[in-house]
Amino acid sequence: MTPAARKLAIGAAAIHLGIAAFFSTHWQVEQFLPAVVDRPLKLYGAYTGAQTHFNFFAPTVSTQARAQFVLTRPDGSQARDELVTGNFEANQRLAMMFTFYGVPEARPFLARAWAVHMLNRHPDAESVEVRVEVLDIPTLAEIKAGKGSRWVEIDRTRLARREIS
């Protein structure tokens, strides 16, 4: 590589890293740029991914959720089940589905779909109770004080087999 080409490559890398570093915070810094600078940076950032904001503590990401299922048989005995598979990728997708429980309008539809699935999976059950929990993650100050993460129940829905149409 010629010295001029090397300098050009180093300069391009430095500019790219500078742009990536500029946008690496969770603050929307582009709001403060004049349009003449913002437009080319947006174009370059969209093309290269350099304009990605990294929210390390993810304040806008909903917390982890899960559902527990308590199935009741005609004799009154109960069994518990979870919606998991033996496949890591499938479990990741299920975890994402549970996270959508954070959307209030979707809750009744999700809970009913999960309940119907469990009743189909357990033909001997006459009803199922869906218990949705979220992971309560303490603040850094609470962690220092000894508090740990814990699952907190946020909703409970019951569906009887006779209610399925």
C-alpha cells in the first residue's frame, strides 16, 4: 500500500469511528446538528450502521416476562407447565412473544392464545390458569443494599375448556 493510500485508509477509518462514537450514546445528539451536517450523517449512518444508538442500560426495552400455566383436571388435581422447547432459537422467539405482554392491548389475546395452546397440549385438563410474571431488576443502589432480581406476578387469567369455541 502506498503511503498516500495508507493515510487515506487511516483517515476514513478515523472519520467512521468518530461518527460511530458520536452516535454511540443513548442521547439523541443529532437533534442539535444543523441540517447541512445532519443529512449527510444520517445517510452515512443508515448505510453503515454508524448512527446506531447503544442504550447499554436499555431504558426503553421492556423487562423480561414469562408465563406459568396451572392446569386443572376434572378430579381437581393440578399440573404445572411452561411454554418452552428444546430449541434455543425457538425459546428466544417465545421469550420475545412474552415480552409483547407489555403492550396492554395485546394482553387478552396473548393470554387466551397461550391458554388455548395449553388446553390443546393437555387434553385431560378442563381449565388452565395463565400466570404472567416479569423480572423485577433492582437499581444499582438496591443491588448494593443486597436486593436481588425477582419474578413478580402481574396478571392471572383463567380459561375453561368449555369457553373455547
